[in-house]
Amino acid sequence: MTDTPPDRLSINPNSPYFDQPTLERGIGIRFKGAERTDVEEYSMSEGWIRVALGKKVDRKGNPLTIKLTGEVEAYFQTPAPGGEEEATEAAAAEADAPEPDAKLADPA
């Protein structure tokens, strides 16, 4: 199983693309090769991010946003719960496994 973030995600709780457990893990966004920390929403497949436009707000108090297009890469900042432990346990089990005897494996 690959540990990839969703294709589209928003930090606005009123959005249909809002996902609290995913946001709690931490999502990092790389836009056009530069790290961005001010992203309100993103879509990797459509290639855009939405960022706040300064301190301007609409009449309901929501920040005004602007859509920027370009290459978007999203990644998790923290590993999945249990994901890192499982990998460590598998590596330890592999290291503890006895090596096959070369004399038994080679009949010649």
C-alpha cells in the first residue's frame, strides 16, 4: 500500500474536500518546486493551488483567495500510524532469520 495524500484537499470545514484526519497528519505542498505553507486548497490532477490574498476577507469573514496554476506535489509530513513501526518490525524479523546453509542449498 502506498502512502499518498488525496488528489484534492481543502482546509475549509465547509468544503466537500475537507478531511480532518488527513490534515492532522500534516500535508506538505511543493508548488513549482518551492515549498508553500500558505495553501488553502490544492488539486494535484488539475495542477492548481488556492492561497489567501493578503488579509482581505469577504463579507462572511472568509479569506479571499486566488488560484495559482502550475506543478503541484503533495506529501505527508508524518508517517501513517503504525506504518513506520511495521517497516521496522519487518526489517528486524528479516535480520533475525537464520541464513540458509550454503552446503545444503548447493548439491554439487
